[in-house]
Amino acid sequence: KGKCPEEGWDESTIELFLHELAIMDSNNFLGNCGVGEREGRVVSGLVARRHYRLIHGIGRSGDISAVQPKAAGSSLLNKLTNSVVLDVIKLAGLRTVTSCFVVPMATGMSLTLCFLTLRHKRPKAKYIIWPRIDQKSCFKSMITAGFEPVVIENVLEGDELRTDLGAVEAKIKALGAENILCVHSTTSCFAPRVPDRLEELSVICANYDIPHIVNNAYGVQSSKCMHLIQQGARVGRIDAFVQSLDKNFMVPVGGAVIAGFNESFIQEISKMYPGRASASPSLDVLITLLSLGTSGYKKLLKERKEMFSYLSSELKKLADNHNERLLDTPHNPISLAMSLKTLDETSDAAVTQLGSMLFTRQVSGARVVPCGSVQTVNNYTFKGFMSHANDYPCAYLNAASAIGIKKQDVDVFLKRLDKCLKTFRKEAKQEKTINEISDANTATEQLED
């Protein structure tokens, strides 16, 4: 049926299934005689076993989704993977999505592929409208495709950084709709940046007949992000949305899913990919989804949402204990941010030092964002880089509740963060005492003089 099974399969069943696919490829035929330049020859048995002898990859020279006659098993693997992933995307909240395919590139290069496909539809276009998000790969995806990003600064609403719709529309009018390749929006992001206003952006794109590409990097795991895409497609225009395999399905880095509501356009993108492609990302995600089943994946989504609530409540308590506060970002369903004002007041380097302390204590994924850092990416200079704004009011720390997180991860993180902050407070207190003693000694000497 091409759907993800309700209950996951055991490993021996999955391996049997993969071996049955592999013996359909010509390199595994008994008595096969290959006289071409690419015959699926692998010299290392370890490498062959690692790939379950599915050596030919996917697609043909002109289309990554095409069936390859001498690799019937690998071609079937590719078709099934795309079908199963589409089923899971629908399960995650996008009921009207019509097509998707797994591409063996991470999110940034997959976005580039989408932009290059649009180039043929809009040959005069040279600009991409991009509501600012301080993440290098999505910015470089536009540069690599040969387009000029038009950065739209976010607006501060309370603690949240949100899409400046007025600035987007004004820039479209100023540049001319025919000169704009697309609007490049974002769902999943680090707080206090929150998902773009996808519904409103989609309406603007529909009104001006401008394509709309959504960076949904780790949004499949969030029902809120998926709802935004569904609503955007319902009321306006979304041409394609791209998501990472590793962030959403817990497989090794190296793959993404390009999906959309117009099957012919998604097929155009797949045909733009030059040559054959590695089957590894498709193989990894198919194995994972067959082992989880829809019930297992739903359980992971439910647990992630529960852990987000737990992390939010516990991080708020810790922030209060250290005279900080959990920033109010209700529109971000995955990432949280805690202010670091007391550290920022201590010294410029203190905020950065906290990040180093956490990393050396084996806390990965937490981002510490100081105020006022400047970074140049491909000749574009960003003030306040990493904070998604030129002048965010305070330094802060990020933590996210992503799929697969456990209560133990949250508890250990909070314990280590608390210890680091106490160390800073103790050092600051000692330094204050030393300064007070020094000031007192200086005053005494002056009186004696």
C-alpha cells in the first residue's frame, strides 16, 4: 500500500525485506556479467554489508526519481521510501500534501535545488525575499544558487521576534514582483525568533504571483509548524517546503525531504537533480520508519511535546532562582530562551564563557547568545548575529525540546546549568568583595596622606 505500518517491524523482518530488495539488483545476480563503467562492484565486504548490498543508488542520470532497470530493488526502495515518508508527513498534520521525495543532501543544498528549479520559471528574477534568521546554511543556500538575498529585519513584539509583513510587501513593490524569485520563509527556529507568519506571507505571495519556499528544517516534529504550512497552503501559496531527515527522523546527517502541494512542481525539482544519488539516506529513513511504525512515531511526537512543557516549567524555576527570566515566546513550539542579564552585566566575556563551561560539561545543543556580536557571511554583515536582530534587548541561552529528548536529558542539563550559574555568582561575589577591600584601602591611604 506504500504506507507506514501501524506497528513497527522487528529487525530480522526488516533485514529479510532489505535482502529481498537487494537480490533484485543486477550486481547481486548469480552469473551476472557486467561490462559497463558502473556495475555495482564493491571491493570491501564490510562496505557491501553496511549497505545491504544495495549498491546502485537511486534514480538515473536525468532524474533522481526515475526507475533504473538494472537496479529494480534499489528503485523499489526509493519509491517505497518516498511513499512511506509522504504518509508520515500527512500523519504529522499535512493532510493535503500531494508529493515528496528524499534527496541525499542536507537542508541547505536541498533549498538551493528548489531555487535553481524556480530559475527556469522566472528567468528575470534575481532577488529572494528572506525574513532574517541567523542560520548560515539557509542564507548560503540562496547565495549558492546565484541569487541576491533581500534581508527583512524582524520586529520585536514583547520578547518575540516576528515577521515584518509590511516590510515584505513594501520590498516587493519596490523591487517589482517579476524580479523576485520567491519568498523564503522559516518555521522551525531558535527562540526568541518564532516561526514566520506563514498564512499572511502565503496570501502576499498569491496576490503578487510570487513563489513561496518554506524552510521547515525540524518542523515535522511540531504540530504547530505543520499546521502553519497547512494553513498557508489553504489560504495562499506554498510551492515547496524542505525538512531535514536527521532532525525529524533521528537518522544520520545527509538527507532531506522536499515536499509540496503541487505534484508536477515537486517532480520538476527532482528532475533538476543531476545524475544518480546515494541510496543511504533513503535506506536509513525507511529502516527507521519500518521499525517505529506510525504508532511509534506518534509516541515520539507526544513525548517531545510533553518534554517541551516540562523543560519550559523547570527552566523558568531555574531562571527565577538566578534573578533571570524565561523569555515569553509562546509562538515557538520547540525552542526556549532564558535571559542572561546578570552575566552580561558582569563582563562581556562572561556570556560566552558560560557556553564554553556547558560544552566542557558535555551539554550539547545549548546556544549562548551574547549581545552585539557582528559576523560577515558571504560579504553580508549581520549585526547581533545569532540573535536574529540588530539589537536584541538582552543576552540569552537557548535550549530545545526536540524529538527523542528524554526527561533525564532535561534534568541533567538543568543541574549542570544551575551549577555553572552558581559558579559565576560566587566568582562575581568574590570579585566584588576584593574590589570593596581595594577601594577601602585606597580611601584609607588617601586619608593618611
